[in-house]
Amino acid sequence: MPSLTLVVMAAGIGSRYGGLKQIDPVGPGGEIVMHYSVYDALRAGFDRVVFIIRKDFEGAFRDRIGRQVERLADTAYVFQSLDQVPAGFRVPEGRTKPWGTAQAILACKEAVRTPFMAINADDFYGRTAFEAMTGYLRRIPAAGRVHEYAMVGYRLANTLSEHGHVARGVCTATEDGYLVGIRELFKVRKFPEGVRHTENGVDWAPLDGESWTSMNCWGFAPSLFAELEARFPRFLESAASSDLKAEFLIPEVVGELVREGRARVKVLPTRERWFGVTYPEDRPAFEAAVLDLIERGAYPRKLWPDP
């Protein structure tokens, strides 16, 4: 079987949680969301894990998360930082955060040599998402005129919070399941009468709850790195020069490649329920869902073996 790599984008975790000690467990044994993703990936057939982190919390990350994974899989760490810009560019004065998910994946260029799956560190994707991606990546062509990539597509209704609006990338696809485009909607909410979104905070328009939605769960060939290298300078010359918060994002790069005819992206459908903690009130339901999965045999009560 060809080797497959899981890339976990975790550089933002320290900022969001105020440090790794503040990462809340969701499993009965103290497991955090990332543990379940790695567990699902390894049993689906991935054999290498690359964590994208910040250099300043490398030691804490290895102790809290990495050591457990290192016992089970080939593990590497790469660092994302604000000053990782191409030659001839400098960080704009006043910029304080790294450049986004596309820069994060570009940082893996020297660490990834195989087809790979890229995910967010703090999202729960579900077992079948990893199984679907394994099946796809094992068939991915080594090279070709058009890049062949994939995205796990979630039903919009399975990704919403009960406690407020969320931002979602709602997708359109061809009849044979290839991505046409992603529409970024920043205020999507579940109502008794169905799913709706607003752009002005007042007028709510209906959405199809069965629409495919991107949750940053991607499958790529290493050919992506050359595309990111070519596009990052263009991003820095345009949006980043005038907006200190502009981000170089994977969905936008993928969208460009599809529009240019340089890539096809297969939507891998899943009926999994995506879980995240957008609001504090989401956490009890998240923990209850994990316990339910354990009771139904999807996960062991103790996820990792003792050292």
C-alpha cells in the first residue's frame, strides 16, 4: 500500500486557547479532539502524521499531544510563523498573525512526500471521512496535466450549532461529484423552519440543508506545493499589502485552481455529524456525542494504550 500522510493544522491552537494547558478534553480519558482525528486516520491507513505548530509551544505540544502519536506512527513537526515569506518580501508593519491555512500547508513542503490529507486540529470529522479519503488518495494519479484533489463534503445541516450562527463554505458540484465552487457565507443559522443565512444581519434567506459544505478536510498530491509557492507572492503583492488581516487560504487557492482548469476536486460525501465548539454552549453536546459514539462501539473508552 502507498504511504499516506495526515497533516494537522495546529499552529493557531495556542492563540485560540491561551496556551495548550487550556485545551479542553472531550473524551472520558482526557482526550482532545485532535486525538480522535489521529486515531481515525491511523486505523483508516495513514502511516505518517505531520503537525503544523508554532515554535514557541513545541515542547508543550510534544508533551501534551505528540508523544502519544510518536509511539504509533512516524511523526514530524513543522513550524508556521509570520516571517515565513518569499525572498524580496517583508512582513508589513502592524501585522501580528501568520498568513493562513495555505501558508501553513506550504510550510510542510520538505516534510511531505506522499499524497496527504489536511485537517484542522480542533474539528471532529468522524471515522468515515478518513476512510473515504484513504480510498481516494490510494488511487490518486502521481502526475498529470490537471491536478486531482479531493474534499470531504458534509451536509450543511450536520455542521450547524444550536446556539448561534456560524460561517460555512457552501459548495456546488457537478452531477458526477466534482467541485464547481465554494461560496463563503459568514452567518448561517438553524431555525425551526430550516437553515437560513444573512449578509446584513436582518434579512434571512433560506439554504438547502442538504448542500455540500467544506469543513477544511482536504486531500492533495504533493503537486500542490508548487502551486502554493507560485501563488503566495501574488497574494502578498495584492491583498496582504493593503489588509493586515488578509489570509492566504486553502479554499481560495483550490477555488482558483478549479476556475483555471488546473485542478479537479472530487467531493467525497459523508453523512457524519461534524462537531466543533463555536460557542461555549456547544461543548456539553460535543462531549455527549463522543460518549454516545463510545457506547455504540465507534471508539474505545480509553483511546490510547499505556506507554
